[in-house]
Amino acid sequence: MLTTKKVRLKLTPEQEIQFRKSCGVARWAYNYLLSEKQRVYDEYISNGKTGKKTISEGEVRKYINNVLKPTTHQWLKEVGSNVMKQAVKDADNAYKNFFNGLSKRPKFKSKKSSKQSFYVNYESLTRINGGFKGEKLGFVKTSEPLPKLADGEKYANPRITFDGKYWYLSVVYNIEPKSVQLTNESLGIDLGVKNLAICSNGVTYKNINKSKRVKALKRTLKREQRKLSRKIECNIIGYANNRKPIFRTPLQGCKNIQKQIHYIKLINRKINSIRNNHLHQATAEIVKTKPFQIVMETLNITGMMKNKHLAKAIAEEKLFEFKRQIKYKAEMYGIKVVEVPTFYPSSKTCSVCGCINTNLKLSDRVYHCDSCGITLDRDLNAAINLANYKVI
């Protein structure tokens, strides 16, 4: 089975400059394909829907390599050739996903806000002691060794990313599933807002967003964002006819504003890292109980996000990411993952006698069965029902 490894890099100042150049080339190539597709389509409309309707990524790469690269865009030669090639392919795949209804229309990548990343040629990526070698990257140190591969195997889809503080290399490689003895337990997991997950074995995993550390960071974030707003407001001297602000000094030239933006990014990064770490710890602990199957609800995350009162709490909990981690970690152990239908009444059904309480409200946090008289926590009752779910 395939798995992913992400390793932090230790760069020299010269390597960091080279990495930023590669990110710039990848962003430019991605945007160039989007602009070319839009240009060709606009010409197709203006010509009365005659002629070429779109342009392929192969044509764009050929034009860049044969026309732009030798003349006006010689800076493309400073980075690996596969950086531009893969960025154009990524943009083309984004358009294909858009036309297939899998994603929204691709947007141009911004130098300020878009994630900095680029592709590394998998054929030239070589694992060596203390790091790796890549195309036009030289020897790059890593904080831990890359995973060993069998003879003849290569890392798949190697990417280098920057999260605002550190550079990382992520690679995909093949591993053998772990051979473990599974128990006869069927584990039901009920996901919620009050707590992240309630398991049928009685274990509850808390909502990390309610911890003191995350709450303190969110207060700090709110305070720093207000500081940024005041700094920007003091720099505004008027507004244009389209209500666009006119700045006394361009924001790129305001060092204090740029420092404040960077500081806010670091706070967001820390909050996100705490949430991801909590998810990894919870999912790893669940899978290591080694049940023969894990049963969860099929959640309509998009529909849940339409509730304006719960949308923020649901987004911060990362329920989709929790389920994704459960699935791939369970696959490593050979554990079966079952998803029950969306409208399965796990919360309204008594886990003892099977009676359904149709009058149960969302505000009722304790389940009481009028038939058998049992009283227990609503979420625990739902988790037990999920564990007892029979696949038809």
C-alpha cells in the first residue's frame, strides 16, 4: 500500500533562495496556463464560436520551452525543468476537475497568500546519508532520514512546501501492511461538536479547540488581527471611485505591516499544528486498539456547514480529516472501516432494547428510554449503536 512521509529540511541561505525561485517559477507556470486557457476561450467566443476552444498543456509547455525560455524568460533556466512542467500539469488537472464537477473553477495563485510549493523530479531524487540530492538543488539536509526503498523503486510525487516557518519534503512510497492479530471487537465512533469522538468502548477524545492553550492562541490571534487592521487603516489617505482604498505607502513597503502579517501567519500555523497533532494522536490510539472493524457515520460536512451557529466549530474540528486518517491508518492494520447511511438513527435508537425515540432533540444530551428505562449519555448510546450495526 502507498503511504506518505513528510520530513523537515535544514537549508542553507543559498538553498532557501533557490527554493523560493522554484516556488516563483511554479506559481508563474500555473498562472500562465490559466491565462492562456482564458485567452483562447475569449478568442473562441469573439470569433462566433469558431476555431480552437481550448489549448492543451502540451502546447503551453512547448511554447514556454521553445519560445519564452530561450528569449525573454531565461530565469526559468535557473531552476529544475520539471518545476515548470509539473506546475502546468497541475493547472490543467485543476481545469479537468472543474469541468468534471469535482472542484470549483481554478483561480490564479497569489504571491502573498498562496501556499509556496514546487515539484521535485522523482528520477533525480536520491536518498543519501543525512539528506537527499535533487535536480538543481544539490545536497539538502533533513531533520530525519528519508524512508528506505527496495532496489529499483523510486519516491512518487515528491513535493517541497513552505508553511511560513519551515521547509518540508513530502514523498509517496510503498510499504507492506502490518501483520497484527485483531480482536473480536466492533468499535463504533460517534463524532460530535462537544467532544471530538466518543467510542463505544467508553473512551472519549476531547475537542482540542476547547483547551486553554488553543483558546489563548485564538485570543492572541484576534488581538494581533486588530493591530493589523489599525496599521492598515492609518495608512489609508482616501478612497477611489470604486471604493478601493488609496494607501499613503504601498503595503509591500510598510515593514511593520509585513511583520504583523507574518506574525499572524505564525499564530495560525501554531493553532493548525496543535489541531493536526491532536487528530493524529487520537486516530493512532483508536487504531492501535486493533478492533476487527470501525463503524462511523457518513457525515454530510457540506450540509452541516450551512448551519451558521455550528459552521465555525465544525470547521475547526476537522471531522473530514479525522475520518481520512482513520481510514488510511486502519488500512495499514487490515481493519475494516464501515460507514453507515447518513439518516441511520444511531442517536434516537436505544442501544439495549432497540426502541426509537422520535422526540429526541439536539439539546437532549442524555438518552432515556421509556421502554426499558435505561439512561446514558446520548453520544455513547449512538456509538454503541454504531458498533452493533450490521452490514446488509
